[in-house]
Amino acid sequence: MHEALQKELATYEKRTPKSAAAHKRALERIPLGVASNYRHYEPYPIFVKDGKGSRIHDLDGNEYIDHNLCFGALMAGHCHPAVVKAVEQELHRGTTFGMPHDQEWELAEEICKRYPVEMVRFGSSGTEVTMHACRIARAATGRDKILKFEGSYHGLHDTALVSVKPKAEDYGDPEAPTSVPGGGGIPKASLANVVVAAFNNLPSVERRFRENPGQIAAIILEPILMNVGLCLPQPGFLQGLRDICDKNGALLIFDEVKTGAKLAWGGASEFFGVKPHIICLAKSIGGGLPLGAFGASRAVMDLISQHKVFTAAPITRTAWPWLLASPRFAKSSPAMPMHTSATSAKSSPKGIAPSSRNPAFKRTSPAPASTAR
């Protein structure tokens, strides 16, 4: 180990003894001592005590500037007064009922105004809504296979947990990457129904459609690939994907769990001017609470209305802050500009690797952006 790294680790351990103790205690009951594999790192993770605005404190009282903000879920920061007020109001009315309520319609209406979708269904996480999106795409097309991109992360269901961070020896052909399970428990049958292409490489996608004629139901991707660090789509790539889908009778799914409420008011679809068939949202739309949504055209979503596709998920009343606080607050307060990220993302992609085969992709530890949904 490099001497400078040893010194940093020694400093870290000296200033975080309570986190070390908390981790040791947690190991007895929780695998790796954490709720998500992505939160585990050596020698142990920081255990957080509280957060306010842009700062958090660990169990030892150390203060940190939180550049992470729960991987994009806390768009307004920790404990923003508008969000706290909205949550407190709803807690007095009830949390979840297992029955319909008007806030579902109001939230769906807000989403349909902002994004190019006509109908919406909800979930509690990004994993759920990307899973539902893949399922309804399969039902709409009568096909089984989903095309995803090497290095991309779309949650923890069997279709998504493929070629997320494969080892170098498993990559295969750069133009036709091997479908590699993201761990044990992924059935071979599921693996066979996920084909993998290279990001920012339209010929790679076209090749996959030629190899699987009439079999691919949908392409799913993050419009900006974030699981490898940050990889912007090259000009024409997203539109090219839409054209390929239209040509082959497949659907285009934008996983906007990370970009949906931050890149622009209407997400990546508005920012890049490309309309997908299905959009998935989560993280920041919940105001820091569990919430996901997927939407599409009425024709696609009517498969649910016709009882041809089954989806079910509760939406709690405390998921309401996104509608009550975040959008309205974003419009009126300079403290949380909605288009800041869009400005930087739209700048020249100089230095951004054109595909998932970049140095960030080859890191030995999980990429910070890929967090359990």
C-alpha cells in the first residue's frame, strides 16, 4: 500500500472510532454491516448521525459537505424546511392506506405535465419501476429480450443485474459484450433474455437487432450513463436509438431515476430533445422518501387497464413532498435551481469517454453512482 494512502487511512480510523464500533456491531446482524453492498468499503463506512442542508455529521461528530446527497435523492438537501413541513402535515392525516386517494392523481398529473407520457403507475424504488417498464415493454411487443448497455445500472431485478460491472476477463467482444450476471442467483433463462451493447455505439446496437430479429422488446438506458462515472451521449446517439426502435418495432425506455428531476424540468427527454416510449423516475421525485414512477403512452399503459399486465405498489401520503415542495420550491427559490445540472451537462463533453470502456469502468470498487434503488 502506498505510504500516503496508509497515512490517510490511519487518520480516517483515528477520527471515526464510533463508526468502526457501529460497523462491528452491525456485522453480527446485517451482511457486510450495511443495507446495500454499494455502501461497503474498507476499512469500514462512515455511520451518519444527522444531516441538515448540504452537511452531515457522523457518530463521532465530524462534519462533512455532502456532495452525494443520497445519490441524487435529496435534491433540496437534508431536512429542507418546505419538505419537512409537507411531510409533517401528511403524517397527521395518515401514511398509507392500501386504498386509492386523490394525491395519486395529483402526482400523476404533475408528472404527465412535465414529461412526455400520458399515464403513470407508481412504485417505491427505481428497481421496481424499471422492472415494471421492462415487463410492460415485453407485453406490448410480445417479445422477451431486453437490450441494455455494458456498465449500466438499472436496479436489482434479474433483467437489470446483467453486465453492470463485469470483470475484464468476462467482457467479450467490445462490439458485442457478453451478458455477465451481476452475482449469483440470476437464472440462465433471464441471462439469455438480456443482450448487451456498447454505449455511444449505434453499430453495436444495430448488430444486436440483426442477431436477434423480432426478439428484442426494448432498449433500456440512462440517457447519461452514470454508473461508470459520467458518460454523456454523443450527438445523435439517443435519437439513433429511437430510430432503431421504431424501425424494429421495439420500445425505448429512458431510465431517468437520476436525470429525471434534475437535468431539466422535463428531464433528459426535454434536454436532449428525444422522446422515449417509456420513462422511469425515482430518487429525487420522492423528496427523500421512497417513491418511483413509470409512464408511457395511453396505448402502452392501457395494457394494465385491460388486465393484461399486472403491477401493484402502494404510494404513501408522505411521498407527497415532491409535488408539494420540490417543483414549486424549485421554481421560486434561487437556492435550488433546476437547470444548474443541465447547464454543466450540456457543455462540451471534452474528456468524457465515448463508451463504457473507460478508466472509470475499470475501477476495482463499485462506482459511487450505482446505488441500490
